[in-house]
Amino acid sequence: MSEHRTEVDGWQALWCLDYHCIRMMLVRNLFDSEPLMSAASWATAPDLVQMRERFPELSRLWDAVRHEYWTQSLSPQEHS
């Protein structure tokens, strides 16, 4: 499971994909030492919908995560 990082307006989200579900592992303000949310494992991590409901004031961050997810999902896969 690969980890992704999205930053908007001084906020950072670390997220990963659980099949087609975006799991939020960490959300923090880049200027604070304490995270807003941190999950111990991807199995217990809230999904993007839950985070959007809990923290609607961060809608620009959630929109950016969703945009990165779709950009990555729709781009051609690289083959090694």
C-alpha cells in the first residue's frame, strides 16, 4: 500500500488507498506540532468521507486529496 501526501493552505494529509477507499493516516497543520488526526494503522484509519464530515472547514484539502486520487487513478499505469 503506497502512501500519498497532499498539502493545501498550510495543511498536510497523508493518505493511502485501501482498494478504492481513501484512508487518512495523518492530518496536521504544518505550523503546529500536534496532529489534528493520526491513525495507528490503515485498518482503523477514517476514510475521506468521514474526514470531510468531521472537518468540513478543510474542504479545500479534501478536494485536493480527491483530485490527486482521480488523477492517479485515471493516468496510465507504468510497467516495469
